[in-house]
Amino acid sequence: MLRIGLTGGIGAGKSTVSATFSDLGGIVIDGDVIAREVVEPGTPGLASLVDAFGEAILLPDGALNRPALAAIAFSDEEKRATLNGIVHPLVAHRRSELIDAADEEAVIVEDIPLLVESQMAPMFPLVVIVHADEEVRVKRLIEYRHFTEEDARARIAAQAGEEQRRAVADVWLDNSGSAGELVEKARALWHERIQPFARNLEAGTPAKSEARLVPSDPSWPAQAQRILARLRTACGHRASRIDHIGSTAVPGLDAKDVIDVQVTVASLEVADGLADALLGAGYVRTPVTTDISKPDPRSTVAEFDHEGGDGWLKRLYCSADPGRPTNVHVRVDGRPGQQFALLFVAWLNANPAVRAEYLDVKRRVAAQEHAMTGAYAEAKEPWFLDAYRRAWEWADTTGWRP
């Protein structure tokens, strides 16, 4: 099952995308529809709203007068928080019921107006944001939904801003054009990314990634932060720390367009126990169980003889999302492999000459024919053997510790 979080500011066009995904076979769970359902006449939800805001929010027939409620609840932050505190738990419970009833191979599209505001983005393997500039949205709200300009701007101001939405967006769908253009963007997204993502999850297959070296992308750190938030949610207390590692964690360094992340755990048993949680977050387990070991200049490997004699064991989970290849290395706290992953990034960031040296190695290896066969990492190992010793010398000299 693939769960997608879909959101966008009021008037941005989220409903158009939601309807398109539904037409293509997605099971849409609409937060607005559920929010209406949980406050229908006779429900505990409506009773709670009346207790909080008074009978002035009711129509003569006893149904909820939504404009009246909005006028009260959106007048200040405290009242809006009261409204959300009543409705959000009811919506979440009903949403869970609908998800539990869906087939395992389904693509669930959760249309959630306040996904960003309620900090729910890390719960989803993929977050899609529909966006339009404020002036466009105000015009639409006035023309199609009969808002006054004042009400339209107040509703927009009460929601998350563009910067907050961009921070959690895996996909950013711009809707500054026509509805037809937005539909075509949504259809392309479905066929090119969402469907392959769902198929990969069902088959337990990682997304394919090219072993091609590309120039450093300044958006890599922000992409990594979204992944870290997702993994923190999935792993919970079982992870003692989660870090962005590898070349994409070093600003200005050319790399393969693959985000590497390290999840630190207490034991390999814990690493194995994360399989279901990581699958739910979009990461599938691979057969890889070890890094290439290196002679430890400080002779720390012997400390781990009681667990197999190899401090380089790990578990590797990879993203099934073809739009964001990711390697999740799950390593045991204090092991040489876990420590070196952290040390290497710190060493490169602190030493421009070493960074330039490593870039030269990467470029020479990438230029070789075998670089496209999956042997890219192995081909760099001769350099890494010496780099391991030098990095620890730097750590001991500077006092760096994981």
C-alpha cells in the first residue's frame, strides 16, 4: 500500500488533482468530506462544537452553519486551535477506518487541507503540494466560491505559507495556469512516479538509480531533511540518531543523485525489526548486510567479536520512489562502519584539499566503463583504505567524536 499526502492552500486547485488521481484509480480519502461527516447533526463532533462556540453556529434545522463557525473560529489563534482540537482527532479516527478497509495494493491519496499545519507530512512516503500565488487564489475564491476579498485573504493568512509548504513537498505542482494544464501535470505524476512507486513497494524492489556523477545540487540538504523527518517518524525511539551522510551531505561535492542516510540503532536485531516500519515509509529491504571492512588503525574491531567479529555489518533499505533514490544504512551504534559514516562527512567538510582529492577520485572512477555496472563504490575502495586511516588521524588530532 502506498499512502500519498496531498495538500495545498485554499483556492490552489487541490481538488482538481484529487479528482484526477481518483479517475486514475487512486482511493481518495478527502479530509474536507470527512470533516463534514464528523460534524453532521446528531454526532458527538457537532455537540462538541456547540459546547465550544455556542448555538449561534447552528442553522434553524440543527445543521452546522459553516460560515458562522468560520467567522468565529478564524477570528483569532486560540479559537482556531479550539476548533482544530475538536475536529482533527475525529477526522484522524475516521481516516484510519477507511485506510484499514482498503486493499493492500491500493494507492491511498489522503487529501488533507491542513497537512502542513498539523505537521503530518512525515507520516507519508510522498507529499504532493498544489500551489498557486496568493493573488490567483484570492481571485478564484471570489469568482468561484463567492468569498469576499477580506474573507479570502483571512483564510489564506490562517494557513501555512509557501515556505512552510516547500519545506515538506516531495512534489510541487504549480497551478498558475488552466485547470486542464494542472490535470495533465497530475496525470504525468501518476504514471511516471506514483504508479512505479506503488509497484516497487508491492514487489519489494528498490527504485533504479543511475551511477552517473552529477554536479552538486544545492537542494540535496533540504531533500535530506524531509527524508530524515520521515525516518524519525517511522523508526521512533528505536533509532538513537538519524543523519544525512555520504557525498550529498558535503556542499559543493559532485555525487550520484542518491541521498544516503544513516539510522543508528542499538543492535542488528533492532535493524531487522524496522523492516515493516520502513516499508510503510517507502523503503524496501535489500540483501546487503555489510560494508567493505577496513583495518582499524585504533584496533577497535576486536571490541565486537562477541557479535560476529565484524564491526562493518549493517542492514540496507532503499527507497522504492523513482523520483528520489535513497539509501538507508542501518548500523549499530559505536561500530566502525557507523562511526566512519559520520567521520567521513565531517572530515571532508573540514578539509577542502581532501574534498578536492576525493572529487578527483570520483571523477576518474566515473569515467571508467565499469562505473555504470554497479561497481562504482568498489572501485573507490583503494582510496578509502588510506582515507580511513587519515580521517581517524584528523579526528584524534582535532578531538572530533561522533
